Amino acid sequence: MSFEEQEPVRRRSGAAGPIEIRAARLSDAEAIAAIANLPGFRAGTLRLPFQSVEETRQWLDKHDPAAVRLVAALDGQIVGNAGMQRLAGRKIHSANIGMGVHDDFTGCGIGSALLAALIDTADNWLAIKRLELTVYVDNAPAIRLYEKFGFETEGRLRAFAFRNGDYVDAFTMARLTF
């Protein structure tokens, strides 16, 4: 499914609206930080609690020509963000991705829209052959999403991170195009 073929997002209330996927801006820092501090969003990432707006602003302001930073907006509200970091040297054909969706908008197609935009950019603009990611083994919705877009599990990383007082494993997944 290409980025352009995405359907309008269905909210849990049943209302539909078009989703806007665009480059993240410095002015998005407050909204991105607020989403990053939500418990569900944070549980799927390596972020610590209480991310500041200033930390987010510095991340957005850092010029990195090998990075793509996107946000998903619905009716002007930022409801998710995603990023892709191209690797260098002998891995220039590869990129790491990460993404997250606002706790109130999971299961509504936001993740699919963000991932489709990243894949479109990787495949059609950057000639990236390998997209890599890590995902906690207990994040079944994210794993299903990645598999839907052609990612395959390549391995299990034991005690990958410390989260909520316990060590948690993660899968390393990749999508290859040739």
C-alpha cells in the first residue's frame, strides 16, 4: 500500500477525517513532548518519563541530513510521530526507523499512515534497501503493523531494556527490498 492510497483515519468515536503526514517542525516540540510523555507511547520506546519540551526542541532543531522526521496530524492535532535515520559507510543502504502514536489514537490507522510514508520515502526517494527496527516482544499491535508492511523478525534481543521495574526483550525486525 503506498502512502497516497491511505484511507481517512477512523476515530474510535466513528468520525472520519483525513490525516496529514508532514515533516516535523520546531513549533511541534510541545505537542511531540506531550505525546512522548503518555504512558502507552512511552512504554513502546526507550524514552524516560518526563521528557521536556526543551529536549524535544533540541532534537528537532538538530540539523541531520540523514534523518527524516515526520508527524501525523488529525484536525490540526499531532497524533503521532515517526523518524528514519539513514546509516553511513558500508551500511548506507540501510536505515533505522522508530515511531509512536498518541495513546488515544492507537488502532485508528495513524501508525499505518506514518509507516507508509517512511517506506515511500525509503523506497522511492532514498534508494534504501534495508529498513531496521526494534520492538518490544509484548507489543503485539506494533509487531502486526510491521509484519503487514513486510518486516520480518530477525532475532530476539534478551533483556534489551529496563522498563517499569523489569527487563524486557525486543525483536529486531527488518524489511528488505531488492
